[in-house]
Amino acid sequence: MKKNLLICAASALLMSACASAPRTPPAPPAPKIDKSYTSLNQDSRALFIVLHYTVLDFEKSLRVLTTGGQVSSHYLVRDEPPISYYIVDENRRAWHAGLSSWGNNQGLNSSSIGIEIVNPGFTDTPNGRVYAPFPQKQIDEVINLVRDIQTRHKVLPERIIGHADIAPGRKQDPGPMFPWKQLADASLIPWPDAALVAARLPLYQAVPPDAAWFQDKLARYGYSSVPRNGESDQRTLDTVATFQMKYRPSDYSGKMDAETAALLDVATSPGGMLLKPSPWPAPDAKPGKDGKPLKPVSR
């Protein structure tokens, strides 16, 4: 009898425990999604391609970009061997641009694809700052990667830019040793018409523009963060130096000289920036009647 009472008591406790245990709520009903229709009225969210250097070796760069360092990029281009590592899905936002602006666009993390390039960056020496060069094979890989991204997302050539462009003064990468001219030669970005630059140079040698002129031209080019106060302040000089790093890397002192004025004038003039025809047919181009690919339509 006593044994039966103990069994009943244990059973009652077990039933009580089961009754008081919280139940897992059922999953909410899934939406009924039909994917049989697709709108033609859409494009990629990626409006820009932003190039960086890492200032670290490959192993450290990979660790920083893939762990809890609050920084990431979509791609990391190794120096040796030159391989592009895909570390953030292009459809997701990587944390590479930070506080940034270009033209009317602010906070470019949301509208760009970031490429980090393994490179030591610079060293400050008694004789000044010295930037590290990029191996040619690594640059070749960067060009191939940029071309692939640009083709798939239809990024406009003038929107392939550096971190320094969107944060002048605060950032310097990819620096003056990065060969932007090679990207122009590869039909990826436009470049100032050399003949026009040479023709306008004497004009600015005779009458050098003032700081207000430079600020206006820099803002038109895309540097929306440049001051508009007519003064040669540090932010303005940093922005001039950023422009020089790309188009005249032999001298990026930030001095508002005649050659920089000629380059900037051409870069902001209609037809002043030339884009080399691409030797590669558009990937979605359909063959014409003669069997050759049709010429791609400019966007």
C-alpha cells in the first residue's frame, strides 16, 4: 500500500511538472510567395566600386576583415599569389567606407562594393612619407576583378573610385602608388584628355586660380565634402592632394598649381574625360546579322 502511494505521488509530481513546462509556440504562417513574375524596372544596388589598401599583410588582413574588428569588404586581393578572396556577399553591406560622400551620395557602405588590396600602405621617414608599390600581377588581378564587378552590376566608369576620394584627408588609400592610369588603359575608368590639359595649362600658368575656384571645381568633380569658404585650409589642401594622387601621382603636395588647375578644369568639362573603347564585348550582347556581337549601348 505504501509503495502504491509513493508511485502515485511521483506520478502526480511528474504530471504537474509536465503541465507547468512552457510550450514552444508554433511557427507563424509562411507567406504565400509567387515568383513567376519579374519586373523589368530594377537595377543593382551597387552604384560604386571602392578600392582600398589594407596596411597589413595577408594573414592579418584576412583576420581583421573576417572577425569582430568592425570592418569588412566584399573582396580581399592577395599580393602573392594574386588571388581575390570573396568574403562578404555582394548583396550584403560590407563595412569598408565609413563616413563617406561622393557627389549627392552619402554613407557609401550601402551603395558600393568594397575591394581591399593587400599592401603595407606607407611609412613615415625622416625624409617624408613613403608609399609602398603594388606588384604588377596583383594589379592585373584587381583589374580583372573590377571589370567583372563592373560588368555584372553595370557600375558607371566614373564611379570606380578610391577610399581617399570619398573621405579626403581622413583616408589616403589606395595611395599615389596605385596605378589608376592602368585602369583607364583597361577601359575601366575615364581619364583627362591630355591634349586639352596641355592646351589649358598656359592659361592657368598666366593667371593662377584662387582657392574658391579650386573648391568649386573639386565639388563639381565629386568631392562634396570640400569646404566652400574660398580659403586654402587643410581640408581643401587634402582634397587637392587626393585628386593629385590619382591624376598626377608624381607630385601630390596639395599645392594649387597650374597643372592641377588644368587637370581639374578638363576633368569637369563636358567631353574632357575620355574612356577608351573596351576590347571586350558586352556579356549580354546578341550577335548581329553578320554573326559579330552588336556594339553595347551606352547607359
